Amino acid sequence: MLQVPVREHSSQASTKAVILVGGPSRGTRFRPLSLDVPKPLFEVAGHPIIHHCLKAVAKVPDVREVLLVGYYDETVFRDFIKDASKEFPQFRISYLREYTALGTAGGLYHFRDAILKGKPERLLVLNADVCCSFPLGEMMRLFEEKDAEAVILGTRVSNDAATNFGCIVSDSHTKRVLHYVEKPESHISNLINCGVYLFATECIFPAIRSAIKRRTTRPRLLSYPSSDNLESSFVAVGDDEDAEKSEVLRLEQDILSDLADSNRFFVHETKDFWRQIKTAGSAVPANALYLQKAFQTESPELTAPSATIVPPVYIHPTATVDPTAKLGPNVSIGPRVVVGAGARIKDSIVLEDAEIRHDACVMHSIIGWSSRVGAWARVEGTPIPIGSHSTSIVKHGIKVQSITILGKECGVGDEVRVQNCVCLPYKELKRDVANEVIM
Ligand code: GDD
């Protein structure tokens, strides 16, 4: 158990935020979309995924700096940071690049000097690949009320889905985390880790340091059950030297279960929406959830409802949509997209420069950059049940993607029907296809 001093609050308590963006070797399940854009920059509801995280952080009054931590190339986030810095002048945004994947806690530790610069009292850590309403204000309040060393955001999922996530056993009255297990083999709780944390800086870094010390005295596993490498084999580390050399540290396996041994680790359970953005198809429910949230909060970015606009719908100002086309609900139309007369689009994302010709129908799908859907064509997926955390379905005994995805510059011929397919970039579909990956 970690012994930490009770905090004395200065009058200028401040918070720093870290967004864990990962790197190109992760997010492979986001293909074919991640072939053309790094997953954190993929647009849902009109904005890059990490823009939604920044927007939430911007509501926390005392954040002056946000650090994107990952192992993408230096240049990847340059334009995004330039634009976001104008939109969120209240904080400085920078990218810190890990020389290799250091794990969800390894990166924090590696950049501890940058994070601790300015002596922030609290550290917000957000996984970039989640979509939620980020109730950071509520987490802050719980943190202060309990004089916590850590607060984790939790949500309830079905018993079947729970073991795919970090599972939390808590005291429902005190909200104290009693036990934490990352992706347990059998059911322990359906309250799961949403990938959003608030830490006392004076606690989290000593906790990581203790984990590093522990690994020098205890042989351990180098590979973890991340949902990206569930099938990869585990590498046992036999000697201390190897263990010390490896800087890979995971918050979930190496730190959180130990924090649960202290009595100052709490969970804020959100009743609002939450989803992971792992597979490319999961961008469609994320798009719907963010659009619905924007609609509830009367965001001026959304298109006004009308006979042909079933809200919520986002249309980029540079897109051209024929007034007889019917759009919505849950539709995002990207820059310079052209939608022809009589087209029907529902529960879908249409990316930059794509064209949907007249009388075509697009449902539960993602239409890639500069792709074309011909006249009277149908591109469709299968609706995913509300509350499902999976984007695959079983059709005729075969597991297929529920969302149809056309990669960059694909073409669907006039009157062609595409159902539950994933189509890699630059393919021309001239005949009907169903339940296929088109390579
Ligand atoms: N900087 C950095 N470096 N980021 C990383 C690294 C790394 O080496 N590895 C992963 N990340 C980022 C990913 O980009 C993602 O945003 C987040 O950390 C978590 O990714 P995974 O390690 O793949 O974990 P997971 O998604 O399978 O599970 C985590 O998230 C779930 C909620 O979505 C765990 O925290 C679970 O407990 C949790 O339920």
C-alpha cells in the first residue's frame, strides 16, 4: 500500500492534462481508415476524435497546458495543434513523442519533468480512443470532496462485455475503488474503466516509481492484454536486467490495482454515453453519440431540422447538398462533399470530397475521402443494437463488420448494392457485394 501525505491545497491548485494518443502500430483495427489518417485525427461529428477530448478539457477552469503523448511522427499533430491552439487559447498544447511505445504509464513517467513543470497539483489523463461526455467537472468535485489521490471514470456495461475492459469493484456508498483488474478472465464486475483519470501528481509519480522498483524484484510479463494485442503471445521476462531495461509500463496492470489498495482511490460512475473507438466501424456510433450530444446542447454547428433534415445532422459549410436529398439522423457530411438529388443518407459519415450521386442510399456506413457512390446505388451496413460495444455481427454463421466502410477513392457503380463490406482504398465496385472484405 502506498503511503502518501495528505495534501495541503495551495490557493492556486492547477491541473495539467495528458491525452494518450498511442502510435501507428496501435489502431490497426481502425483500418482501412487509419491507412490515410492517424486514428486520433479521424473526424467524427465534424471534428477530429481528439478535438472532442480537448473541448472537454477546456471546460476545466484551471488547465493551462495539455500534452498529447504518443509515438506518432513529430509532424502528425502539427497542423491540428496549430488550429486547436487558436480555438483553445486558454491552454498551451504540445506533442511529446515517445521514442517507442512506452505503455500508458511509461510515457507519463518518461515525460514527468515536462508534466510536473509549473507544479500542477492534479493530472488529468484521457485515453484518446474513447467517446464520452467526459464529466471532468464531476470527477474534480469527487476528487476534492474525498481528498482523493485518484479518481477513475467508470460506466456499467453488460456482463458479457465487461471482461474486455478494466473492471472495478467499488463500495457503492463511499465510491471507493476496492479492487481493480484489467480485462479479467472471468466476471468480477460490470463497472468498467472508461480510460479517463484524475490523479494527484504527488501520488501518481511515486506510484509509477514503486511499480518500476517492483519489477526489478519480481519477474513479470512484457506483453499485456490490451484489446489491440489480445491474440499476441505473452513474453515472460526471466531476469531482472531485462525487466529494468523495458520501460513499458501500463497504468492499468502496473499501477491501478495497487492504487486500489490505498483508501483514496475513487470511481465516478457516469450514466451518460460512453464507447471505445477501436474498430473503424466504431466511428459510426461515436459520430451518432457526439451528434446527439451536440443536438441536446443546441450546438449552432448542426444543420437546422427540416422536411429533409432529420436531426442530428452536421454538414460542413463547403459541402453541396441537393435540397431534395434526405439526411439524418446521425449523419456527418465532410468538406466539399456533393450529395445529389433524391439521395438518402442515414447513420453515416461521408468524408471530404466524396460524392453521393442522385437517388443513392447510404446507411450505417463510412464513405471514404474522394469516394463516389453511383446513382441509385445502395451502400449499407446493419444497425448495431444500442448498448452494444461491438461492431461485428454474425451473418450466415460468419462474423462480419456491421458497418460498411469504403476506404479512400473507392467507386461504387450506378445501381450497385454493397452490404456489410469493408473496401480497401482505390477499389471500383461494379457488381453487388455482401459480407466481404474487398482487397
Ligand atoms: N502514449 C502512449 N504510449 N499511448 C498509448 C500507448 C503507449 O505506449 N499504448 C496505448 N496508448 C493509448 C492508446 O492510444 C489509447 O488511447 C489508450 O492508451 C489505451 O489503449 P490500450 O493500451 O490499447 O488499452 P485498451 O483500449 O485495450 O484498454 C484501455 O482502455 C479501456 C477503455 O477504453 C484500458 O484502460 C481499459 O481498462 C479500459 O477499459
